[in-house]
Amino acid sequence: MPNNAFYKLIPMTTFVIDYYSNEGYADLQTLNLMINYAQFLKKDLQLGMFVPIGSDGTPLKQPQNYTSWKSIKHNSDDHDASSSFGEYNLYKKAEKKCLFEGFEVAYNGYSVVRIVARYNPAIELSFNKQDMLCSTFKDVESLTDQDIYLSAAALKMIGIKNF
């Protein structure tokens, strides 16, 4: 189960209605939040939004025992650990850039990368390796009917601070 299970990708109208029903008024911060979410929904889907990718745009393999390594306090902190764990730190840095949680590479072929949500294998996306854009959906907004969770990076981009 993703860490920020409370923060799911939702349609813009639902976002506005839910936010106003809790806040009851619109100020500059609220309007900025609405604009940020609308801009987020319009982003073209790219592979790096879902799984960690390297500088060449290809998916990174999760290092062996990564979950155990990351669970150690000094490895989970934002500072870089010793260079002897370069592969682990590279993966951790790429992982923090992902905008959606819980996805993994199911197939990495010659011309296509297929990913699935670990928490629901029915959520499946394919990306063309030539441009790394999604071939099954156009933009983030087209995913709002799926059960997809936002990462800390996405919440920060939108401007949601209480996560």
C-alpha cells in the first residue's frame, strides 16, 4: 500500500469541490493550489513519473536488498551516504522524482516498457522506448478514473504541504 494512500489522483472538478467544502473560501494560496493541480493534470505522461529512470531515460533496476538498505535511518535521510553505495543512492534519487507511487516494470522489451501498479495489476501502462511517452494514455488527467496514488514529489509540485 502506498505511503500517501489519502492522496489519490482525482478529477479537477472533484479537487475543487472537495477543497472548497473544507476551506469555505478562496484566497491567493487556494487559487495557486488550483492552478498547480490543473497544470499537473495537463502534463504528458512519461515513464519517469512512475518508475525510477537513469540519465539515459531507461528504467533502473532496483538494487538487491534495496528495501532493507533504505529502511536504515542514515540511508533514508536526504543526505548522500558513502559513495560505496552509489547504485543505491542513484536509485533513491531517481525514485524521489517519481510522481506516482507503487509502480514497477513488468516488461522491458526492445521497443516498449510496460509497467503495472503493485497494488492493482489491472492498472497497466505502456511506454514507447523511442520517446518514453505513454502509448495508452495521453496526460495525467486521462488517469483520473484509475486508482492511482500521488507521491511526495507530486504533492510538493501541487503545493500540498501537509503530507
